[in-house]
Amino acid sequence: MKDAINALKTSPEGLFVLGYMLFPLFALIFAGLGLFMVLTGSKIMGLVLLLVFTQIFAFGSLKLVGIRKALLAEEGENPVK
């Protein structure tokens, strides 16, 4: 399992899936769930979802995209700008 995760973190395709698809989707899901919880009365947990988990996935996505661009530049391919 650790080998598969390490391979995912070092391949441009795996970083593409994580950085451009999964992490933004998780950020959107947590933002929607947090907003729903705030509107229905569970304000503390809703704010935690909005301010903590949404930000973790949003900034994690940006970090993974940056790692992917650096990896592609290191391999000599043209990264998407």
C-alpha cells in the first residue's frame, strides 16, 4: 500500500488526478456541507468544516499542482501554464 501511495505522489498522472480532480471536489463537498450545517443550526461544526477542511483541500490542491509542474519541468516536458 505504501508503494502505491509513493508511486502516486511521484507520477504526474497521479498528481493530476489528486490536484485537479479529487482535492477540489472534496473542497467543494466540504464547503457545501459546511454551509448546509451553518444554515440548519449547527454553526460550530459548520464553521469548522468551512474554515478548516475546505481550506486544507483547497491549499492541498494548489500544492499538488505545484509539485506536478515542478516534476514535469524536471523531466523536461513543458508544464501547462
